[in-house]
Amino acid sequence: MEYQSLINTGAGIAFTVAGWFAREMWTAVKDLKSDLAKLREELPKTYVTRDDSREDIREIKEMLGKIFDKLDGKADK
């Protein structure tokens, strides 16, 4: 009978540790889901979208083109 209580105690301790670990993992996953949701909301406010950056670069290229045209048309003395 002594072996049976040793096995029961060992199994109880093992299941307690496994339950605690599963609970910690469950909490961590919930926190990660919450953080991911916040990141999805905040990310567009922090970074520039690809289309916006392309339009800005296009405008800069147009301005530089105008400057180069004026420099080419300038007569040197």
C-alpha cells in the first residue's frame, strides 16, 4: 500500500505543476492577443504606408525636375 500512496502523491504533484504551467501559458496567450490587438490599432498611426511614401517621393522628384530644368535654362555669364 505504501507504493500506491507514493504514486498518488507523485501524480498529484505532477498534475499540480502541469496545471500551473497550463494556466500560465493560457494567461500569456491572452496577454499576447491583447498586445497584438493594440499593435494593430497603433501601427498605422506610427508608420507611413507604402502608397503615402511613394506619393511623397514622386512629389520630391517633380520638384527636383523643375529645379534641374531651371538650372539647365539658366544662361551662364
